[in-house]
Amino acid sequence: MKVAEAVPEFAEAFGFEEFNEMQRAALPGIVDSDANVVASAPTGSGKTALAELAICETLRDGGTALFVAPLRALTNEKESEWERFEDLGYSVYVVTGERDLNPRRAERADILVMTPEKADSATRKHDTARYGFINDVDCVVIDEVHLLDSDRRGGVLEVVVSRLRRLSDPRVVALSATMANVDDVAEWLDAPPATTFEFGDEYRPVDLETGVKTYSHGDNAFADKYRRLYRALDLAEPHVREDGQALVFVSSRQDTVQAAKKARDEITDRDIPIESRGDYDFHNEAKELTNDTLRQSVLDGVAFHHAGLAKEDRDRVEEWFKQGKIAFLFSTSTLAWGVNLPARCVVIRDTKYHDPLEGETDISPLDVLQMLGRAGRPGYDDVGYGWVVCDRSDADKYRTLLKEGKEIESRLAGDLESHLNAEIAMGTISDLDDVMAWLETTFYYVRAQSRPDEYEFDSLRDRVRDTLEDLVDDGFVETDDQLGVDPSPLGRLASKYYLRLDTARRFKRLADRDTLTVDAILETVAAAGEFDSVSARSAEADAVDQILAGNDTDLEGGHRKVLAILMAGMADSMPSELRSDAWVIRQNALRLLAALGEFLDRFAGPRAANLATRVEARVEHGVSRNAVALTAIDGVGEGRAERLADAGWTTPSDVVAAGPDKLEAAGMAGGVASRVVEAAKDLPQIGVDWGDFPEAVAVGENEMCEVSVHNDGDGAQTGIRVTVNDVEMNQKSVYLDGETTVPVGVFGTPEADELEFTVEVTFPSLPLLPVRASRHVDVE
């Protein structure tokens, strides 16, 4: 069947002219029906076309499609790939955590692309103007729905799909690699038999032979990597000598580079012929690569591929591999999930990987099957070969997986408390009946019906009821006399910031303290459950000890390492031993610090929130206490902030007062100086007018006064606090855009000869230092 015949107005959106057998079988259910669809088919059989057909059908009806991609890196791939839809006049918009959301573009988009995590965040805020676009989705395409079985991400995907179905009831098209229990997924999504497709291995374009090869595990992890690499090269070499290609999966970006370097040496030693070595045109093309190591490797037929490479370099590697110019390609698992880049031989060198937040972790069975599914090049190979290289102790586990496959399980129970709290915080659950109704919309419930003993189905409702009671007891949920449930401020904040509930409890305890310090803030964040699995390596111990010398902390292991990274980040002095994990840990810590700031604002007040915001800015920029306020100025980074502070200008007001000429005289370029001063003017400029405040008061007399606080810059949320002799008289929170007044009572107390009145203005969400103004009154 020609594409132009099936969907003539969208023929240009497809990268081919004719549908294959699997696509033809599924096409009527997608195009001629509006029912939900579940399609399971072998990797490489052409499932992407089914997603595109569903999108075309939605666009033809004037609707909006949401494509849920399993990895953030793949959302960018889709943005590039689907320029074909842009050429037809449709708008494609990618929504990820690494980009600033443009709500207008999202609202106007015809095709939205998101990860499960971003879709979760968006649907939690569906009733806000910023994320209201998520309510208008007409069709949700779930790419690789077997991600449901992922320990870390499966529960998120599950609640997102259930939530979307309750919010707007879109059509759902779920696509998957081969899975043993496709009927459970179909039941969950209410896909009828007519639109539930289970395509077996006979639909693979190339037969697949798989196996497990072992190696002898040693005491040195570094040496073990090379043992596995030599094993992988042994398996791939015969195929490369017969003009085949090998795709070798390793655990990290750095490992792709190191393995490629070592493989080049081995290829030379083994005298493996590489045709591209004599290709003059290819050598000229390789000069355009921006990565020096990659440029040298490809000339010997070896390349590496990971999400950190420049897109142009990745595109060239993919194209050269398809052309057969690269014989050995080393990659992270991203390539297995997204890019259709098959090879005659696939070897999984690493079955474990180091996650800065999880420690040493087994790659998931889903990843194993997904990677091996890339073996076999349609049109070139009759058979594809896939191998897992693992320690002898794991061999039986992987042999069983390759023989029996993997049923998809629900992972919702692993974090049921957080997901239930999120639903209540959204307002979609208002009583116990709603809780049970929500439970029945989940894959968890369907799977529990299929495996009642394993999931303890008979006690499922009691388990959910107990979870709800725990949320009430811990202050996340409030109840009324009619058994209704409402979110508490604590529950709303935990959901808004995507926090583990034990972390939210920890933040609340910090807010309840009488005094707050920078050390207490850092220690609370470092102790968060989000960092429970951070591993502390022995090689890092000295660096951690040196950073924390003189710091009194009870933290141990990975949490102690996190604290060291945060303190080193604030000082901009990260030891080389900690740099490999520092970026990920700091990014997660910044999210937690932002959340903590709002917790403190809600439960402890603006002063406490301002301290957390300044700590957050110091961790992000690596600046001193004196320079932190300057980072609020647009265009001022850590280096410029420190130089300004060293010159004596420590606040935006100082910068405004200095003016461009003095900044230029201090070494700043003229144009930059003018821009920095103008940006500083946009920040709050606070002044205090004491009015008719008395200079003295007689014992026993009192006078009520009004003090004016004015802001001559942009408006900002502020906390205004009045103290007398360090004792708080009153405080208020106000969005200050202009002027406000605060009442101050002057009382002639016989207990003091002098009264010191202080007005303090703080900014809970800006890293500006508090502004203070004082007045002395004599008691006569």
C-alpha cells in the first residue's frame, strides 16, 4: 500500500513511499477508527510509522497530538525529524525541563513532544494559565509503552496516562516492543480487540539470534571493562571481517570514548580490514567533525555516539554508519530507544552502570531487549546476532530473559504515597470513593487483577486506604466530618515541586526551627531522600574530608559527599575527584533548594526564604556571600559578580549609584557597563521614610507612627519586619510596587534608656541581601 494512497494529504510527512506488512495490518485500526490502540511489534519493524499515522489522523480532524517520548534526548530527535510536518504547515513544539516554556507556542502547537516526567509536571498544573494547553490534547501517542515496567519512571508514565484520560479523555495510541502481556495494557487503555495488535517475531525484518557470554570478574572495575571489551571485540570481529558492522553498548558517555580509543588499537593489532581507511572523500568529510577524538577514530572505522555530542557530529556518525563506513560503533542506550540504526552484530558490553543518584545499578531488562532488538540490517542481513556480556553470576538471569521475554509490570506501588498526594493536591480526588475510582484507572489495578496473588489483590483497597490515612496523619492531607479529603499547604508544595514525601517532611521540620543557618540549609538538602543512592567511592574520601574539615555533620556516605559538593560549589573550588558527579548532584540540589525556599516562605516567613534563595544562588553560581546579590542582575555571572564585589559594589543599588562611568573605569567594557547598570535598575530599589518619627519619648508615654517603605525599581514580593531592640513588633508580606506603610508604636518603657527601631525588607525569591534602616529614640 502506497503512503500517498492511504493518507494523500500527509504523504510528505513520511520518510518512505510504501507501508510494510505490519504497518498495513495496523493502518485501518488507526485511520478508520477513533478507538484507542495498543500495538506491540519487534524493534525495527516500523512502529514509528504507526505513531505518525495516529498523528496525521488527529491533525486531519483539527486536533492536537501529544507524543510521549521515553527519553529527553529523543524529544530533540523528534523535533528535527518532524520538520516534515512543519513543511506541511503544522507546528511541532518540544516541552522539556531544559527549555523555558513558551505557553503561547505550546497552546498553538499541533504536535507536542514531552517526556513522561514533563507531562506529569504539566498535568499537575493543568489548571494554570501556563500549562492549560495540556487540557486540549486530543490524542496521546505513547512511544515504548513498556517503559511502564521501569523502576524509576514507570509509575510516572502510568499516572500521567491515567490523569490525561480523566482530564480530557484523549485517544490513546500505545506502541511497544514485543511484550508478553499486551492484553493487560489493552484492558487498561480500553483498547478493543480490533485495535489491539500483537506482531510476533515473524514481523521482524531480519531473524535474530541471541546469547549470553561471560567473563571472569576481577577485583579492579577498570580492568573488568577491558575484559568485557575484548570479549565484545571477539564476538564482533568475525562479522566485521565479512563486511558486517557491530554496535556495542556501554554504560556511559565517557565509556563510549574510552572503548572506541582502545578498539582502534585492537583493530590495528588484529589487522582487521577497514574499507573506509582508503576513502579519500570520507577523510575530507571527517575533517568537519567538531570532536577531535571522534575525528581521529572514524578514520579507522570506529566511532562513538552519545547525547552529549554535538548534533551535527551525531548526525554524521549515524549517516556514515548507515553507509557502512563505520565498522564499530560504541554507544549509550539512547541509541537503542530512539535512532533506528541496526547492525549485524549487537553486543551489550555493560549490564551495570553508575548513576550519581542511584549508585551501581543493573540496566533494566527492557533496555537489554531494546538493545538486542537493533541486531540485523533489513535488506543486508538474513540474521542479526545479539550478545549480552556479563559476569558468570548473572548469566542465568539473562539467559532466562532472552528465552522467556518479559511481562510488563506496574511500578506504581513503589511510590504510591507521592502519586496519591499529587492527585489530591490537584483536586481530582475529594473523598475515599474518588480514591478508589482513581485506583481503578491505573495499570496497577489491571495487573493486580491478572496476578492477584503476586499483587495481593484482595488487600489492594485496604493498602490504598492505609496510604491515605498516612497522608492525613503526616499533614499532607486534611479531612472533614463528611470524610472528604483536601490537600494541605504541605501536600500542595510537595506535589508542586515533585518531592519525595520524606523530603517534604524534612523541609517542614527545618521550617519549624527557631533559628536557621546556611549550614542547616545545606545539610537538610544533602540529607534529602532524593540522594539516598548517591555512592561514596573510596577514591573520593580524601577530597570530601578536606572540604568538610571543621564542619560538624552527622551525614554519612553518599549524603556526606553531596554536602561536600554543595559546599565546594558555593566556594567555586570543586576537586577533580568529585567533578564527574558534581553537575548532576548540583542540578538536583538546585531544584530542592528552590522548593525549600517556598517551604520556608510558607511555614517560616520571608526572612528564612530569602536565606535559602541566597544559598541557592551561591550553589548555582559559585560566588561569595558578598557577591551573591549581584547575580540577580541580568548579565552578571559569577566572574563579573566577584569583580564588582571586590571593587566594593556588593548590591544592585551600589551598581546603580556607581553608574557606567565608574564601572568602566574599574575595567568593564563601556557597552557592558551601561547594560549592567540598566539591568540593575530593574531590580527593587528600597527606601525607608521615617516621617515624623520622634527623637525621644518620655517614660510612660506612647506614640503611634507610620513608616513608609517605597520601591523605586521593579515590583517584588517582600517581607517587611519591624523590631525594637531586636524584639519583633510586627511583620507583613506584600508585593511592593511603589509604596506601603507599616505601623510602629513608640513606647516609653522604664526598662531601657534607648530604643533602636529597625525596619528590615527581605525578598523571599530574590538573592538580594535584606535592606535595613534604623532609628534611635531616647527614653527620658
